[in-house]
Amino acid sequence: MARSARALSTALIGLTFAAAGAFAQGNNERGRLEIVVRVTPASGRAEPARSLTVYLLTKGYRDIQHEAEEDTPRPDLNAFVDGLKLSPDLRAWMKKNHTVAISGDEFRNRVTPDDLFRVPEFLDAYVNSNMSGLNQGFPEPKYSSEDRTANPQKYEANRKAYEVKLRKYLAQYPDSKEGMDTILAQIDPSTAWSTENAHWHERTHARALELVQRDYLAAKTDTDLEGRGAFEAAPGAYWLSTLDGEALSGELHLRWNVTVEVHPGTVSRIELTNLNADKKR
């Protein structure tokens, strides 16, 4: 029995040392990546980027952002337009032109004479803005809303005659559309649509950061007073990214999304500078 116990003990010790050796060998397979981050302002002298968090990712941050956008349903323009309290003609115009903006130079350039006379909001804005501006020679209507029920045929004939005069005036004075903004701006839903899209960008940003933490973060480091940091990771291809963090260099805001390689059992070094940065003004 004693001999058997000693044999078992010897076998266990051997297994323990074998496991420890395998663990040490596995650790030796990891590589070390050392970085230094320096920014160069317009004055020309490179300075260390201190206390900057740099992430070692298994996927590029721009690709992660694209994945987040694919995961996050975009606001539906047509659904948004359907919820607006506007005429069916104006809603149809917005869907056809893929826009909700009904004021500004781009809008006025997009509106054709046919659009102007087809969409009641456009026509009302055009007529009222020119009538209130007392533009010389601007045609005045020869009919009223009461005529529509009292004498429909006369009303329709006068309305068509008035449209002919308006078309001639518009062709002669194309700048007469400029006053429409003052009236249409009151019902322009562009701000609400911009808010919808801003909320979508907030959701995609939050989703991207969630994906970083959950699926793609290998390691991270904070640069020291010399702008230096280091990672230890399994061998392979990675991306160095500052995510939304920025290093300031004069008027530039620098971020990085740089591919790197970690080699087994060795130390690799890379410098992050203005040259390999994503520059934002």
C-alpha cells in the first residue's frame, strides 16, 4: 500500500509539473505590443499624447460602427411623412423627392412650376408671400371661396385663368419664389426629422461601444506622461483605436484606427502620429 501511494504521489507531481510547463509555454506564445503616441501641432514640435486610452481591437472601429448601423433600424422617411398633418399632394411630393425640407435655396431650386401649382401649400405660400409683399404687377385672383359653391363653373374658369397669369409671372420673375420660405418655414418638418436622425446616431454609437466591449476588445491601455503604453495579447492581426477619444494637435482632432500585428513571444513597437491618424477639424 505504501509503495502504491508513493507511486501515485510521484505520478501526480509529474502531471503537475507537465501542466505548469504547458501553461508557461502558452504564456510565452503571447506577444507584447508597445506604443508611443505623439502629436505634432502647427508649431512643428512633436508632443506626447498623455492619458489617452488606446484600445486593441480584433475588428476595425469603422467596421464596428458600420455593423452597429446595420443592427440599428434607420428612421423611415415615408413613415415619418405619413404621420405629418399635411396635404396628400405635399406628402407625395416629399416621398418622390426623398426630402421633408420645404424651405431654403435647395428647396426652391427643386420646386418646379408644376409642383408649385399642384401642391396647395406651395401655391398658398407663393401667392400670399407675393401679395403681402405688394409686388408690383403680381396678379390678383378674380374669384373667392364663396364662388366655389355659389357658381362652380365660374369659379373653375376664373381659377384656371388666374393660374395662367401666375405661371407667366413666375416665368418672368423666378425670384418671386423666395418669399415662400417665410410662410412654409412654419410647417417645415425638417427639424423634427433631424431630431429623428440624431436619435438614430445616438443609438448606433451606443451599439458600437457595446459591440466593442462585448465582442472585439482584446486589451486597452492608457498612455503615460511620455505618451507610452503597452499590451499583451495572443498572436494575430489587430487594430489600434482610440474610439471617440481624441488627441489635440492645434486645430486638428486626431483619432486612430491602425492595423497592427502581434507576434508570438516577441515585442513589437508602433508609433501613432499625425501621419497615421484620422484627422478631424
